[in-house]
Amino acid sequence: MKRVTLFACVAACFLATVAIADDASDIKKLYAQLSSGFKSKNVDAVLATGTADYKSKGMDGKVKSREEVKQELQMMFTVLTSVDKVAITPTKITVNGKNATVATTYVFEGKSKDEKDPKKIHTLKMTGEGKDTLVKTSAGWRFSMSHDTKQEIWMDGKKMDMSPPPPAANKPKTPAKPNSKK
């Protein structure tokens, strides 16, 4: 009886490992689909990888809805004259049933026209890390939340300072109160 139980445990562990491996493979395919959507500047293809209630959390901590992400993508793809490289690489995939958490690194390179001189073309590069939350739906794995955890941006080979302005710069100057005499 102990052999049967041991065999059943080993078989269950093997099947669970195979299922997780299949999930990891399917998740990697989803990232390839996402990369392809970006490379072809196809908003619908990018959004097809997410759930209906997909959200994105930026470096500033602000959470954007699927509709806000759609508008941002449309604007970005209009500005870019080309998308030369998109590499979104899962570095750690953790599957727990129908949920998964994926740590990623990414590289995005493209070109855009200068606002003042359309003949001048700028080279853009963005690298970073992210943490994505995925859910397994009837259509397969889909993104429910993406969160950029690290990001660097270069224009024409020069790193851009993307840090927010100091708090004092955000506050309007209040006029000094007149001294009142008693």
C-alpha cells in the first residue's frame, strides 16, 4: 500500500510540474504576443493581451485604467515613426493556480520626429523592470495589472532625468500676508 501511495504522490508531483511548465510556456507566448503588438504599433493587439479590467501602475505610483492605457498607446504610436526593438523578458514566473506573478526586464527602442524640426529624427530607448499580475481565463493567460518598478529613458544616447520636480516647484507661490498693525 505504501508503494501505491508513494507512486501516486510522485505522479501527482510530476503532473503538477508539467502543468506549471505548460503555464510558463503559455505565459512566455503571451509576452511574445505583447512584444509583437508593440513592434507593429498595434494598440488592439497590445490590449488583447489584457483582461477587460486591466490596469497599469507607473513609476509615479499612479494606476491607469485600460482606457487610459489605450489613449496613452495611441498617442505613443502616433509620435513614434518606428519601433525598432521590443524585448520583454520574463525573469521569474510564479504560478499559483489561475493566477501568476511575473518579474520582467524590458528594452524598447524607437524613433520619433522632432517637434520643432520634423526633418530631425530622435532615437529613443527605454529600459526597465516590471512586475505583472496575470490571470488564466477561458481565452488563456491575460494581464490584469502591470507595474513598472524601474525605468530609464534615453534620447539620442543621453539619459533623461525622469524624476519628479522638487515639491516646492509644484506649489504655487502664495503672496506674503501683509503685516497688520494693532
